[in-house]
Amino acid sequence: MTLFVWNYVDYATGNWHAGGGIVVIAHDIERARALIALETSDAEKPCEALSTPPDFECACSCEREYIAIHPDAGCC
């Protein structure tokens, strides 16, 4: 498994402030992006993480997939 981190990408959520950080553990980048597509389907546009390289990635010993989206709190 591999840990992928996008520090900040646009359209991570369907919120008014739609950017945010994304952390994914998956077998490969294609599976990570498939999980992101499922989790961000309510955003106005496709999430930038679907087309930009992650800011960080490393092998990990985790045995299950994981995704966390940390939404941009914006000014509110």
C-alpha cells in the first residue's frame, strides 16, 4: 500500500470553500484517484487531485484502504 497526500487541492468538497487537503492509502495512484472521485462527487467540478501529482507519497504497511478529506474552513 502507498500513502498519498495532497496538501491543498480545489474541489475537494461540495462546500462553499471547496478546497482542502486529501490523504489516501491505496494500492496505487489509480486506486487512490478512484477513491477520491467517489468521495468528491458532490463538488462543483472534478477534484484537482484527480489530475495533479500528490505532494507526498510513501510506502506504508497498512492493510486497508483509507481516505480523509480535510476541508478548507475558509473565512467563515
